[in-house]
Amino acid sequence: MTEFVKQGAPVVSPEEYKERLEICSGCEYKEEIRLPKCGKCGCYLAIKARMKTTNCPINKWKTEGKK
């Protein structure tokens, strides 16, 4: 979160956000207690997937702008 704020709170494009959430929805580590959450890092998916400065802890997301 510190890096996110330090860099001016950059977010991914709507397309990248949607792609990240789709990847997470099929992930074996996704937990859904109240809100969808990553079982590896503990982050809430709707928040983490939006932030450009974050990565998937098991490297399932591509870096925005790269395939």
C-alpha cells in the first residue's frame, strides 16, 4: 500500500482489472468469507486487483502493458 500511495495511487485499466478478477475467480487460493480474498497474501481482491503497483503472489497476473 505504501508504494501505491508513493506512486500517486495508480490504477490499472478497466480491462486489466476485469482480467485480474477473472483470473482470481478461478484460483485455488481464492477465499470468500464475506468478501473475495486472496488466501496467499490475505488481500481483498477487489482492492488489490485495481492497484497497478501490486502483483499476484503466485504470478498469475501479467504486468500491465506486457503479455
